[in-house]
Amino acid sequence: MDPRFLFWVSEVIGSHGVVGEKRNCQIVVLAVLTTVFDPPPVSILVKARSTAGKSNLLEKVLKIFYRFMVVARSGFSREAL
């Protein structure tokens, strides 16, 4: 694998209009990539104030992946967690 992979991904996502979220973008990318490895994939929970751009960040990052690689949910109940 190219050691510049995360840099390249950050550049691609930046070209989709995401600014100032390099680390968060990389975390989401790495989480999605766990779907192709043998251990169970990891899950992430994105939490911030209501106008922080969480949906925009996820929408832009997840756009570069195949749909089958992502299960997106919102509004979890306590039982779901």
C-alpha cells in the first residue's frame, strides 16, 4: 500500500469541499476500510454540536466508497447502543 494513501484520500475529499477536517476524514476512511479485513469491521459514532457539519463531513467522505461498504444510521435509541 502506498504510504501516502491517507494524504491522497484527504486531497480527494478536500476537492469535494470538506475543509479543516483532515483528521476526522482520515478516521472515517480507516473505519470504512475495516469492512474489507477479516476481523469484524469497526463502527464510529460522530458527535458534535448540531451545526458542526457532521452530516456534510460524512456525506462527502462516504461518497468515495461503494455503497455496500457503509451502513449509516442516525438517531439511535439507548437500546440500539
